[in-house]
Amino acid sequence: MSEPDPNASDSELRARLGSLKSAIKRAEESDKPGASSVGQDKALAGAMSSGFRAATDLAGGIIAGALIGYLGDRWLGTSPFLLIAFMVIGTIAGFRSVYRLGSRPTSGSKGDPKED
């Protein structure tokens, strides 16, 4: 681009400024994807949060059950019996927690009392 003319009139400079502003506005609008918005980004973040929470609840239930069973076996000397029993109980508790997490209503559902 060439250097602006120092002798240009005020109206010419205002016209150039207006055209630059409109060009910048068009460029910003074209950079934004049409399908992506802030609301969708928040929805994706909420879904990822729920997914990580479900995985953590499931793994935590299994690990806690196995740990309790292992320590109980060492204390009572009943080698694999309590480990297996408490691992099954921990797995059931983990799946129950994931089920409860998945069955609760989301903020965007029709039955949400906040939207009424």
C-alpha cells in the first residue's frame, strides 16, 4: 500500500477510514465459523465436564472397593474373597453414580424450572 497523501482533505480521510472500518468488520465476521458460538462452547465444556466426572466416579468406586477389599483380606487373612466382593460392590456403586449423573435433567431441558 502507498503512503497516505499528507495534503488529503478531511472528507477523503473520513471516507478511507469508513471503508477500512467496514473491511475490518467483514473480515471479523468471515473469521467466525457460522456454527460455532459461545453457547455451543459452553455446552461442549459442560458435556466434557460431565464425561470426566462420570469416568472419575466409576474409577473411584472400583479403586475404593478394591482397596477396602485388599486391606480387609490382609487384616482377616481371607486372601481373595473380600477383594473380589468389595471390587464388585465398588463397581456397582460406580455404575450407580454414573447412572444418577446421566439421569439428572440438564439445564437446557424443557422441564427446567429456571426457564419458566
